[in-house]
Amino acid sequence: AQKVTQAQTEISVVEKEDVTLDCVYETRDTTYYLFWYKQPPSGELVFLIRRNSFDEQNEISGRYSWNFQKSTSSFNFTITASQVVDSAVYFCALSEPNAGNNRKLIWGLGTSLAVNP
Amino acid sequence: KAGVTQTPRYLIKTRGQQVTLSCSPISGHRSVSWYQQTPGQGLQFLFEYFSETQRNKGNFPGRFSGRQFSNSRSEMNVSTLELGDSALYLCASSLRWGALETQYFGPGTRLLVL
């Protein structure tokens, strides 16, 4: 069965610390996408990154970086030099097509990150 | 480009009532999906619409329904509200429908059922 596990329910760090949010997924498909979204206290889910199953290149965007490893079925997210504005709940999600390209988006339960000044 | 908008942002209803939530997608996006988010269950997929047709549906009772209009705006309706329907309802839009499209979310409607 398809599943996304974010083992860290809550993380608390002090500003400027680096923090890694873990995401482990299970799927039998060879074609799938992985996503990270950020949900600040306002509630809106903000898209951060999409990675397809055939592209294992790591990605860096400013202070954000993502490490995709198919061998361990993990798609971890690192924030370097964290800031208070990074405080939010972060969701990892797995999207794979059902028959007929129907969307099947499986979400992790999220990791609540608190960055303290 | 304006993002996904949802109205109303907050709503209080009582058990047994019905409610209609509205979502306007990003301009040019033709697919709209709806999700329910609760602390206990996390994010759960309700349904997805594209070109006024429901393309995919989650495991929710028939009290939850939706529709999409020709301008891609979508509404979601919940009839005979129950206490457990209290949640954040999120709408997401994408250019096309399907598993490999990136979804962009609105701010959500917080529904409280008393």
C-alpha cells in the first residue's frame, strides 16, 4: 500500500540552526511524484518542490535543499540557517496515477517546525 | 497572477444545516480539487473537477458533493452537517487534472459545526 511517513511530529530549533525534516514513502509504482508543502499558521498550503521518480538529483533553493534517495525511499528536506519565518507545518506528499490518470495524492501527517529566536 | 481564493474564510453552522463553500482557481487553471484537513485525520482528498466533470473522488459520504462551473470556479456542498465535519477545507487548482500535476492551494475555509 502507498504510504508517506513523517516520523517527526514536532521539531523545535533555535534560529540559525540547520534542521532536516524526514519523509519516507512506500509505493509499488515506478512513476510517481513527491512534493513538499509548507503550511504557515494562516492555513494556506504553499508549494515548495516537486520531484519525479526518475530524477534523483538533489535540489537547492536558497536556504532550502532536498535529498531524494530512491534506494531508501526517502525525500528529506533541509533548512539551512533557519529563521523564525520558517515556523510552519511541513507536509510531504506522494502522487501516483491510478488507472486513467486519476489523482491519488497521499499525504504525510506533517512535521510542525518551531524556530525560536 | 492572483492565487486561489476561497470564500468564506470562516463559517459557523449547527448540526443538521448545510453549507456551500466556494473556490476560484488561479487564472488559466482548469482543475480544482478539494481537501478536508483535521488534526486527527490530516489531509484527506474529497474530489477533483476538470471541465465541469468530476474526475476523481475520495472516500467521503454522499453528504459531500461538489460542482464546477464553466469558468472553472468550484463549489463544495455539505448537507446535514455533523460535528465531525468541523475542519479546514482546502481547495487546490492545477492546470490540468491528474496525478502528475502540481496543485496550488487556497487559504482554506474553517468550518465549525456546533
